[in-house]
Amino acid sequence: MNSLSVPAANVIPNPTPTVPEQAGGLLTILDWASGIGLVLGVLGVIIVGIKLVISLQRGEGGQTLATLGWVLMGCIIITGSAGIVRAFV
């Protein structure tokens, strides 16, 4: 058997991840996008809360609860996507 085709069992690579200096601007953009998205998400929850109070006063609150679910799903996607992208950068 050729000794080049089988790696040595005692050699385990241990890479240290480093962010290249060219990615600094990209990370800044990601920070800003994540922050703006979260601020808009909180604003969306507040707006849906106001609509929910008004709808419950009228007796029609079911649709507004569905809207709250969509807003919360958007917040989860925004925060999750920033973490996934940062793992690869």
C-alpha cells in the first residue's frame, strides 16, 4: 500500500479560524443589518400589540394574533440568519 494515500492516525488537524482583514466592512454591515432588523422587529411587535388591543375591543382579535406570529417568525429569521452568516465569514 502506498504510504501517501493513508494519512497518519496521530496527525489531527486543528485549524484556528481567523477573520480576514478584508471582511471587516462586511461584518460591520451585518451588525448594522441585524440591529436594524431587530429594532424593526420590536417596533412590529409594538404595532401588532396596539392593533390587538383595538381588535379585541371590537371583538375581532383572531387575525391580529396571526399577524403577531408572522412578526415573531420574521424576528427569528433575522437573528438566526445573522448568526449563520457570521459562522461562515
